[in-house]
Amino acid sequence: MEKIVEQGLLYDFYGELLTEHQKQIYEAAVYNDMSLTEIADEHGISKQGVHDLIKRCTKTLQGYEDKLHMIRRFEAIKAQAEELKKVSKKDLDVTELKKAALDISENILEELT
């Protein structure tokens, strides 16, 4: 299951960089959970061709992530936002709350640069 989630995230962030044909095949496999045979029949290509294309697309998308780190940054910023939410629910005095908010905002800004 984790592989599908990872493929979905890669596609969400970098899918627009694929060709239209690659997007159709990748979406069919990852989002529509179609079998290789079903995809091959629908697109008039071999089952092996579908397998190779999905593997190549995944490698390409992972290459983009390795260079750009958009998913890693997104997850780091999301974690900081969750931390801010937790801090806001704590019973802190104004000074402690300001310090926590400042620390978290600095972490977010550092992640963005």
C-alpha cells in the first residue's frame, strides 16, 4: 500500500511533467487500480509495454523529487503546521505562545529557502 501512496504523491507533484500518454497509463495503474492487462487492452499496447512505461514513469517522477525535494518540503511544512496547531491548543502564556509561534515560523521559512 505504501508504494501506491508514494506513487500518488509523486504524480500529484510532478505528473504534469509527463506526456499525455504517460499520464493516462500512470493514472490508470495508480489511481484507477487497473491491471496491466486491462490497461494494455484499453490502450492497444502490450502488457510488458505497460509495465515498462509505469516503471519508467515512476523512475522519472522519483528523479524529479530527488532533484527538487518538493514532497519532502511539503511534508516538513505540513508537520510544522501540525505542531503549530498543537501549540495553539496548549494552555500557554502569551510569551511562551509567541516564542513557539516564532520558532515554528522560522522552521517553515527555513524549509522554503
